[in-house]
Amino acid sequence: MGFQIRDTKGEAIAINTLDKEIAVLWGVECRPKRYAVRNNRDFYPEGIKGDFDFASQSNWFDTIGYMIHAEGKSIQDLIDYYTDVMKEYLGKTDEDGSIITIEIIYPKIMLLLNTWLNKGYTSHQVDSL
């Protein structure tokens, strides 16, 4: 099994092209041997804990890609998934008086998924050869 993200013409977008687009969208460095993660190293504190936290981030391919591959989720299904697990917090007021939205809880994931929706991309579970 595998997955594809397809453009408005129904053509699969190469994974390395998607990864570069995501890195630019998230403002992180594009690294040739690792898929884009949400934060660059400088987001974390100096030292061993910061190194560990940076290195242990999950990437988009292993999270979003996995849910498309294993569960056949559409882009809207992914948005619904992230929204559903946080529904008890949505619409409430946080400590600074802001209304909690899914975009505040998962800013980069929602940016990515909404960008894909706005571009007309679709997700597809596919069989490997």
C-alpha cells in the first residue's frame, strides 16, 4: 500500500516535490534525507534536550501520509480527524483571552491541509506494485 497527493488534473505529485512545497510553506529547511518537520532546530533550546526534541519530531510523511496510506483518509478526513481529537477545547477561551481554534492548536498541519484543499489537491490510497 501507498499513497499519492494528486493535483487538479488528477496527476500524482512527486513526493520530493510535495516535501519541498511543505518545507517552504512551513518555513523549515528542506533536507535531502528527511521529510519536512514542523520546526527547525533553532525552535528548540540549546543542548541535549533540544537536540532530542528536534530529532524526535514526526514528519508530514509519517503522520499525514500514513493516515492516507493506512486508513484511506481524504484531506477533509484529516482535517476532521485533527478537529475531532481536540473538540473539547475548540471554541473555549485560553489564558490570554483568545478563542481556541484548530488552527491555533495545529497551525502548520492545518496550514498544509487547507493549502492542499485550496489548491484542489486530493489524497489517494494506492496499492504498491
